[in-house]
Amino acid sequence: MAALTDSACIVVKIGSALLVDADQGNLRHDWLVSLAQDIAWLKTSGCNVVIVSSGSIALGRHVLGLPSAALSLEQSQAAAAVGQIRLARAYEETLAPHGITTAQILLTLEDSENRRRYLNARATLSQLLALGVVPIVNENDTVATDEIRYGDNDRLAAQIAVTVGADKLVLLSDVDGLYTANPTANPDAKRLDTVSQITPDIEAMAGDAGTGLSKGGMKTKVMAAKMAMGAGCAMAITLGSPANPLKTLSDGAPATWFIPSLDPAQARKGWISSLKTKGHIAVDAGALKALQAGKSLLPAGVTAVSGGFERGDAVAILGPDGETLGGGLVRFTASEAEAVKGQHTDAFEAILGYAARSVLVHRDDMYLG
């Protein structure tokens, strides 16, 4: 699993301790330059790359002269507001020499739990990747309160990997993998090279404590692995401090790889097929042929709509003779789908009164058979 260049999409999580010098509060510029070289190398190999980056609070607190002790919620949010712009600029300036455009995405837990917000985030990320952009994702600490926080970027990174359908997730950490016990306290602890299933024994090996500026510990990393593997995404925990950490990992650096049993597309379609459908969409013969050829479902090929579904709900797809073809996640509400059925994209705005997406059910959100 060490090779990264055979991936379609890689999510890389970077902790504060890797980006920011704990004593001075300054960005570790040389390390970030080496990471930018790795990202350019992966992009040249044909990989889409998403970065989930900590560091905004660590950068901002230094600028504001805030104490090194625990900050209040208001102080953390102020530090994040100051640090986020510096963090985004740092990524932009280090990746621009490689011809790479960056984008900043700020999310909260609420954005993934709310179906509409999740779909909007997914669509935006997918479009950015299609345009060759490297999104820089962070928790929106300037507005997040405890009840809408991820609380650590390990699980945020796993959620992003699920959202974009990544096939690999790399957690750059202060340890080179998952050990059978805490290696700093137990000299007999052994690193696990691969994990194919998150068992109670595996969970028991994980501790809680992070180090330095990091909030996450091994427990959150194992939780992230469980989420990623369930979506068909392989995950690695590896030491992030060396220069060019991704190239080093690909060359065989020590790591623990968590190996899923399915690929992302299979896992996602299996999950969608398990959802309770909220309505039905019937299609004509032309749409049936297009779906069988691997195309998305467009409103032009729809003949009938039933049910009270909302955007993001699961619907059944019926053929011209009423037979169930499969199902998928719909991108329109039932009333919108009814209004534009049989219509082409250029008519949507006049019918609905606002611009709408062109696809009713995207092929990535659909299963047949």
C-alpha cells in the first residue's frame, strides 16, 4: 500500500505540530515547501489532492500575543480568524510556483450532518477537483461551538475522504503508526504494518493523549480509520516531520496501513442501496439506455415523479415498464423534479425561477440492478 501515485484521489491531514514551531509560533516554512513539492509530484502523477490542515489557532495566537495555556472559546475563535488568512496564504504561496491553484474550505460538524449542507460541500469539492484545484480544508473554528465541532482534524479528514470518494487518506502524525502499546512507555511495543479490520483489540491499543500543539491522539486516528475503511478508503498513519513526507511514505517509510475490503465506489453504492427510498422516478427508454451506459440521470429523460423526497434523499429509479432499475440520491426536491421532468437544462431557470443543477441523480450517487 506504500505507493501513492496509483491513487485517483488522496486526502492528506496535517497537524498543527508539523506546521507551526511550538516555541516561536512561526510557520515551518521549509517543511511546507517540501510538502508542496510532494503535492506537485502527486498532481503530476494524475492524483487529485485534498489537504486537511490544522494550524490556524496556533498561528493566530502567536500573532495576537495570547498565552500558551488553554484558550477560552472566544480567544480560540479570534486566534483562528487571524490565523486562517495566514495559513491560506502560506499554502497559496508555496503551491503557486508549481502552477497549482488552491482554495480554502471551512467546515463544521453541522455541515456534514445536515444533508443539504453536506451535498453543497460535496458538489463544491468535486468541482474544485475537476478544475485541478487543491482544496485546503479546515474546521471553521471562527464560528464553531462545542456542539457543532469535529474537535479533531483526524475525523474531519476521514469525513472529507468519504465526501470526495478518496481512495487513500494519509494522516501525517508525530508517530509512525499504530503500536500494540504506547511505544514511549513500553519498549516491547510493536508497530502494526497493516490492519484489515477495526476490532476491539485494535481499539484498545489506541490511547487518548495528543502531544504538543496536537489535539488528536491515536484513538481519534483509529476512529478516522474506521470511518475511512467503511467507505472503501485505505488510510495510513505515518511520521510527518521529515521533509517530503508523502514521497518518503510512498518510498516505503514505516507506517500503519488500514486496508478496506471494498473500493470507494463499491462501498458508496452499497451504502446508497441500503437506504430507505422516499419516492420513485420513472424514466423513458432513452434515459434507460443512457443509465445502462454509465450516464447520470437528467430530468429530460424522466416521465413520472412520486413521493415527498427532499434533496439528498434516496429514490428508486423505475424503467419504462415500471420495473425497478436501481436507485440513487436525488439532487432535486420532489416538487422541483415534477416541475422540470421531461425538460432540458436551459429551461430550468425559467420554470423554477432560479438556476438549478443539470443532473437529477448523478452516476456516482446511483446503483443499478
